[in-house]
Amino acid sequence: AIELTDLPGTKLNVRAEVMGLVTSVVFKLNDRTFQTQNAAPFALFSDRDGDYKEGMLPVGSHVLTATPYTRRSLFTPLC
């Protein structure tokens, strides 16, 4: 669990560290697709050439999942 009040600011980004032949990562926030990344690094709020964009989450408790896939077509999850 991450307490946003423990962080130095209100903006953040989350990067999914993956192993193997991963070509896409789907980030879900509270069971709804939030972001699909089709190139590494795979980040919740995206990036531009490794420069991570900052984003804000709504106030409250959230569940974040990141699912890696082997193809952009999203037919073959790795987990």
C-alpha cells in the first residue's frame, strides 16, 4: 500500500518492471483499463523517451494492476 500523504508531492508515475518477451502492459485502476503501453518503459501515466509524465490519482483507496502481454494484440497474457 502507498499512502500519498507519505510522498513529497501529489503527482506520481508507476513503472512496471517486466522480464521476458513483453510487448505490452495493460494498467488497470480499480478493475477498469486505465492505460495500455505498447513500448518499454511501461508506465501508468506514460513517458516520452524515458522522461516519465506526472499524473494524479483521485482521492481515495485504489487497486492498481499491471498485466504483461507477449503481443500488442493482447491475446497472450504472461500471467
